[in-house]
Amino acid sequence: MTILLVILALAAGTYATRLAGVLLHDRLVLPERLRHLLPIAATTLLAALVATAVFTEAGRLAVGVARPLGVLAGAVLAWRRAPFVVVVVAAAGTAALLRLAGLP
Amino acid sequence: MASGLPAWAPLLMSVLVFAGGSQFLAVALMTGNPFAAVLGGMLINARHLPFGLALGGALGTSRFARFAGAHVVIDESTAFALAEPDPARRGRTFWAVGVAIFVTWNIGTVIGVLLGGAVGDPAAYGLDAAFPAGLLALLLPSLRDRATRAAALAGSLIAVVATPLLPAGLPVLAALLGVVAAVLLPTPAPAGEKADDVVQGGRPA
């Protein structure tokens, strides 16, 4: 019962958050300068997700090198305009190979 | 299930909550501290509000589009949509990615529940590098803009430094402070937003 309640509460709260953003976009009258910052804010949040996914683990700074180097390989390929799938596979493959070689 | 939850719990959560990080946190905390599971999950998911603000019209104008589309406002659909400069294609991209990931994410959860620990350690396949690399690839076009790049770099630094200090979810929200960096930079000509770096005076790509 607790499990069901937790899931329903989290689902309702999460959906409300998402809907609030979408509906506020229609209602909110912002000066152009502030409106210009909205995509910047979203990109900043996504960049922070990338950074924490690369450099942290379970609430701590991560010490491994395989993941950062894998992501770096993917980033270089993306920079060279490689297709998205190539970027993702190369990042995973590089990290996997480095771990196979014994790197953390 | 390693967590000792009934099989329907992760399945129901994947369909209704549909946000990875908060689902893992909720599974970990659900039986021990249900309030922390809900509040912690909401904290991790708070970033979806600014996502919705930024996406705006990409969902479509109809009532149905906005209420149904809100459920597939996730990291990936936001990143793919924002990487698309053309407004018409931005909407199609948002929906295509949102629906595709909703389907695959839930199929993946079913497979995960069926296989349990049999899959082994995802890190051995380098899967932990795949998500950030893919997301970064999507952000690269936006990062060509000088102000965006400054905000993203500052925000990333803040989030990483804050991770050992703050509960899950807050470090990424704290990254919003990085937007100040974009405000402090002298504003480039707004008309040239999608123009080449050279025009904006940025470093060449």
C-alpha cells in the first residue's frame, strides 16, 4: 500500500512540475531579455546533468578515468560532426575497452 | 528484484513517473522512508519545470498536445528539441523523441524486471558513458553561443562541486546560478543568434 502511494504521489508531483512549466510558458509575459534566458537555463541544466553523470557517482566525486575518457571520445566525434549513434557507441565502447584493460 | 519490491512497482513507476533518476531513488528509499522517496524524487524532477518553460510551443497548441506532451518532457526530448532551430521541425522532434523513449524506456523496464541481475554490471559495457556523451552531442550546437557556453560551464562546475554537499537533485538545480554568467557577459547582437561563431566574435569551432 505504501509502495502504491509513493508511486502515485511521485507521479502526480512530477507530472504537475512538467505541466506547470508548459502552461507557465503560455501565461508568463516576460521581457525579451528574460525570455532569451529560458533556453540558456535549459541547456545549463542539461550540461550540469552531463557533468555530474561524468564526474560524480552516488553523491561523491568519481575517481575513475574510463567514463570521462569515453565521453571525451564521444565529444570529439560529435565535434567532428559524426552521427549521433556513432558518438554514443564510441563513448560506450571506449569506456568498456579501458575497463577491460584494467583502468577504473 | 534486488530491492525486494513487487514486480509491478517499477513497471507502474516507469509508466506514471517516467523519470529515471527519481525512479532509482524512489526504489532505494520506498520501503525505508516513503516521504524521503517522494520528496527526493520531486527534487530530482524539479528541472522539468524550466524544461517546459524553454520548450514552450514545441509541444503543439491543442489542449491535448500540451497535457499529453507534458508527460514526455524529459532530458532527451528537451535536448533533441532545443538542438533543432526550425520551430516546425522542433515540434516533430520533441514528439518523436518523447514517444520513442517512453516506449523503449518501459519495454526496457519490463526486460529489466524479467532479467533482474542476469544482465551484469552496465558499467562493463560502458553504458554509463553513453548517456552523458549523447546528451553532450545534442548540446554542442547550443554551446556555440558564447553566453550559453559561459552559463553551461559555470553551471556544470557548480553542480559537480555541490554534489558531495547537497542531496540528490539540488546540485543540478544549483547549476541555474550559472545562468548569471550569461547575464554578465556583454549581450551580442540578438539577430545573429544562429549565425557563425566568427560573426559573434566567439572562438572558431
